[in-house]
Amino acid sequence: MSPRSAQVNEELRRRSRERILQATVELVDERGYEATTLADIAARAGSARGLISYYFPGKRQLLQSAVHRLMHLTLAEALEREPRTEDGRERMARAIDAILGLAEDRPVLMRTHMAGILQAEGFVRCPEQQRLAELLRDTVVRYGSEDVDTDYPLLRALLMGAVVAVLLPGAPMPGARLRSELFQRYGLEWERGAPPDGPRPPDGAPGARTALPVPPDRVPRQGSASRSSRAASGR
């Protein structure tokens, strides 16, 4: 029997890593972070316990990579669903809906993820995080940004702020209210993307802008993003 080629071995490693990431998402979503062990994850993934340590330095890093993978896959599916479109405004709406949807549909998982990011290690630099970043940057480009290096981090910050607001224990903001705020900031019609069921929140409702950390004059407008960002910074 001839030995496997390097290409075959690489594909096997990729599949093994993805099974571990998928098992992590499933178990933390079901049981919570503290109740999920690396041995549990290995068993669910059908992998050796030592293989997890080979791929990931620790449980927290594993969880971040797993959630970044879920976010990337969810965002990619939303952006490319039928009818497919190259309209940058529609793609921005789909991106906002995809990320907010995860916060509402997977609260245990996303709350644990955000708590980990806010700890000392911050973002884990991994392939999954890089793929997510590439999709969000591409969304900003297609939306019409002339200063992607400014407008991409701004979009990321706005989405993170909205996710935290949805998940805030004891004082959560309604997802529809946050969606309305983000859509107003990016000049998007409510009907774009995947509008939630129920009535649209009224414009100018009390507390409408309290959950998002960036003032509206810093938001990129199609065709004028670099000018607005320079004006806001006094350059």
C-alpha cells in the first residue's frame, strides 16, 4: 500500500480540525463553556484528545476559532443566498442581519464568545477569524467605501456593540431596534436583507442610539466614506 500524498494528508487534517470546531460549537451551545471539556469535544468529534492540543493552545482559543468559523459560514451563506446579488447595500443589510441573527439564535454561545474576547487575550488570530474579516472587508468595499482601513474596523465595532447589547444580561436591547439603528446609520431600507417578523420599530424611539458606541458622522456613506472619516478625525 503506497503512502498517502501530502495533499491527502493536508485534506485529512483540515477535516479533522473542522470536526473539532463543529463539535465545540455544538457542545458549548448545549452545555455552556464550563461544563464542556476538551475530552467531551474530542469524543463528539471522533478525534484523539491530544489532537486538540496539537491544533489549539487552549480551550478558550479553540472556542474563539469555532465561533469565528460559525460566523464566517453564516455570513457567507447570507451573502450568497438566492437571489444572489452584487448590490453593495443589499450585501451590507445581509451582513448586519446575519451577525445579529446569531446573537438572537445562539445566545449562550455568542455570550461566551464575547466574554472571551473581552478578556486579556482578545481576538485569537486564526484562519477562521481571517476568513470572517475578509468577508466583512469585502462587504465594506462593495458598499462603496473609499477608506476600507477605517470603515472595516468601524463596521466590526458597530456589529460587536450590537451583539453585546442583544446579549446584555438583565438589560438586553431588542434585536429589531438595533437593526433599525444600524440600517439608519448605513442608509439602508428596512425591507433589505432579512427583515424580522413584526412591525418596524419607530424611528427616533427613546434610547435608540445608546447601545452603539460610534457617532453617526463616522459611518461610511456610499461614495463619501473617506471624506467623512477624515472630517471626523479633524484631518
